[in-house]
Amino acid sequence: MQKENKDFMNLGLKALQKAEKVILKYYNQNIDVQWKADATPVTIADQKAEEVVREFLAKETPECGFIGEEFGTSDSELELKWILDPIDGTKSFIRSVPLFGSMLALWRGNEALVGIINLPAQQSAVYAAKGCGAFLDGNKTQVSKIDDLSKATILSGTINTVEDYGYGESFTHLRRQAELYRGWGDCYGYYMVISGRAEIMFDPIVSIWDIAPLPILLIEAGGSFTELNGKVELFDQQGAPRSRADTYSGLASNGILHPTALKLLNKT
């Protein structure tokens, strides 16, 4: 099974390399931006990147279904499912800020098999397959060993969203105990935790494709990932995601500080 998982991982990396070429073609260019009903932006780069990944993986892994941010679900009855966010951090992308990336995962039911975060503008990636470890640009990577919150670096997306979803006070209490707080959100924040450069990354509200790669990446890097209820269950018993994609949350850590972060964030 480890070899099979690693083979899937390598196919996922190839798919995102194809997407990277598309994304960089449009990066730092004057392109049209459309706004979805949920007030998030989408560009031709998001759409074209998802198209090339879907086309490649449909050919290479016909046994797998697909869930993508831009074009929805296909072959939902299949147990194996690829989950893709072609550009996580499109708001950064359209402003030529390099803290965006592509996120790809493979799940079998509620079992995470592969997770990849690729950062095209930084030419860097973290990736993992179940039982094979986590890697940063070809080298094994692991989370930090910091066990004191006062020495930790804490990351999040926008504070506005944290406050809007009722975590303003609890997150303030958490981050003010840390040595450093920065708003390096989206996939870049999780990349920082997985590569041992930060200890905690927090998102109060996300969609399934924003977090699908994270459980296996954090496990294989020696850390922890859960929703704010302390669990990780992206799919129901029928293998379907929640009825609304944007009802998930995310907390990544080096594992040591995870119980502390969960306790503080859930304190009302």
C-alpha cells in the first residue's frame, strides 16, 4: 500500500506541475477577476489550472472521482477521490503576492492517502503519502519541537473572518501568548507549520478543498490537524462531503501545542 500511495503522490505532483505552468502564465498579469456569490474571486488561471489537473488525473487514475473548487464533483460514486483547490489564496494571486498555491489530496472514504501543497511563485512544495513521510522540495520535513506557547509562531488568515465567526476574543487570547503572530494565511500558513517554521495555523471557516491535503501532511510530518471540534471527518458514511462545502474549520499545529490551542479557541 505504501508504494501505491507513493505512486499516487507522484502523479499528483506531476498534475500540479502542469497546473503551475498555467498559473505562472497569468501571474503578475492584468487579468479579469470575477466574484462568486460567496464574495471570493475567481480568474481564468483558477479555471485553466483545474482543467489541466482534471484532464491529467482522469487519464492516469480512472479509478478515482474528483472534487474541485471550480468545476464541482465528478464520479462521486467512486471510493477514491481527488480533491483540488487550483489556486488557494486567489486574493493574493490577483494582487501579485506570492503567498498562494495549489492544494491537492487523495482520500479513500475518510482515510487520507495523499496531500500536496505546491507554491508556484516560490517554486516550493510540501507533499506526503500515507506511510511514506512528508517532504519539502525532495527532502524529509517535520514540524517544530517547540513545546512552549510563549516561544511559538501563530498564523491565521484575515482577523475579520476570525471575529465574524465568534473567535475574536479566544484567538486574541491565544495569539497574545505567542512569541510571534503573523497573518500568513491560506495554504502558505499550513506550509509553514508542515515545514517547521511556525507552530499553529488557524482557519475558523473553510471549504473541503482548503483543508483536504492537510491531515496526511501533518500526520506524516509529526504534527496534528483537526477541525475545531477536535475531529477530522471530511466525508459521511456514504462517502459524500457535507451538503455545503464551506462548513469546515482548520487547526494545524506541531502536535505538542494542539491541545492548548483547541482549549483556548473553544473557550467562550
